Amino acid sequence: MFFRTALFSALAGMTLGASAFASVEVGQPAPDFSLTGADGKTHSLADYRGQIVVLEWNNPDCPFVKKHYGGNMQKQQAQAVASGVVWLTINSGAPGKQGHLTAESARAYMADTSAKQSAYLFDPDGKTGHAYGARTTPHMFVVDADGKLRYAGGIDSVASADKDDIADATQFVPLALSELAAGKPVSTTRSEPYGCSVKYGG
């Protein structure tokens, strides 16, 4: 317990919660974007109208991202994609900043972690990240088939970098996806995101 508390305290300077979610509001249309992916293709949110979309902000060097890429994130990605959900991982790290990836390094990262997302996208100027108010890695958003934002916040309910906490945490994205699939309102539409601050430029 002491180690976990000390670790989290040491990382606290890297984290940034979101008391406000910028201009994006749950229940309103999610901001559209067009970003280049590690696959060399351009991906726009509008391309996926009619499908549920998960947006995951990523920094592979962040301890909180590493925690969830120990298996939890890949499990959620695989289950979502298998059910027809589009899962887009977005890297808003500016060139020269921690966690910034090239297309080649992103493909290597996906292979090394056995990631299961639909696409890994680059937002080097941070415009998409700022449009969504993405503040941490990870920071999660769920967009419904009509293009409306239905969830914005943390990946789960326990703000720590300790992978042992995952089993006891509420996983907000699978919960939202299951409720949307059942035609039910999303019960938790917002939560406090936690993780490393997104390494925007400027």
C-alpha cells in the first residue's frame, strides 16, 4: 500500500484531471475530425456514422497507459471491435514531446502490445484533442451511431497506476457500450479522467 501510494504521489505531477470537458458536451454531436493513421489512410469520424465509435487518447510512455496496456485495454478493444464498434486510438503528442510516434513506431507499438484497435491516429497539432478537451492519457470518449457523444472521462473508477486495481474498478467504456447495444441510456456519462497530461505542442 505504501509503495502504491508513493508511486501515485510521484506521478501526480504528470497527471491532470478534467473538471470541465472543454466545448464538447455529452448528448451533443461529437466534433468531426480527419486524421492520418498508422495504416497511411485518412480516418474521419463522419466515415463511421451508423456505428458506435470509441476514442482513446494514448501516450505509450505514460505509466497509466502502460498499466492498461498490460491486457485491460487490449481486452476492451477486442471485445468492442468484435461487436462492431470502431475503436480509434489517438496520439496528440506533438513532435519532440514524450509519447509522440511516427507511423512506423506506432505500428511497432501496436504489434508489441498486441493492440486490437481499429486504427491508430495522429493528431500532432492537437486540434482534435483540444476539440474534445482530451487532457489525459488515457482519456476515453464514446460516440453513438448518430454521432452524438455519450461518454467522456476516465477508463475506469480507480485512479492509480497499479494494475492490481483494475480488477476492482468499474470499466466505464464496456459499461457504456453494453448499455448502448441494449438500447438503454448510458448510466455513467461522465467521470474524472486520470493519467499523464496530453503532451500538446506550444
